Amino acid sequence: MAKIPMTVVPKPEPHTRYVSARSGAGSKAWGPGHGDYSYVCGSCRDLILQSADPDKSVISLEDDEGNFIDVMRLREMVYKCKNCGAYNEIPQAHK
């Protein structure tokens, strides 16, 4: 499986984009998912997304009635690297 470097971006302004940040002991990359790509930080090359498909993988939330609602695709998010603190997004070529 290919490990694709993500694009480093400036820290988003508050309330403009969803930022995913893993923290705490034992925090690892998102995944594994069911995709063909793994994405690494564009700065330090630490693994951020494992086995992801940026078009099919979504973040879902459960409502009060137990229904899951898809709220955004992985490619719409910004990821803060736990290792170096850089902000990353899935590269344009993979969107």
C-alpha cells in the first residue's frame, strides 16, 4: 500500500474547517479503514490515515434515535500531526 505525503497547510481560522487532532498516550493514526491509500504527514512523514479512501470514507455521527448521519468526507478535513504539530490535508491529486 502506497504511503502518500499529505499537503501541509496553515492552521485554519476558527470555525472554518474541521481539524482532527489525535492526542494522549497510545494515540495512533486514523484507521485502518477500507481504502487503498495511507497518508503520512507532509512535514515529518508520521502516519496519519491508514488504509483510507478519501472519497468513500466519511465521519458519521449517531442521532438520538440511533441513526447514523454522514457529516463529512475525510478529504474535507484538516489533520494535525501528533508528532510534529503540522496541519495537513489530503493532496489535491487525491481529492
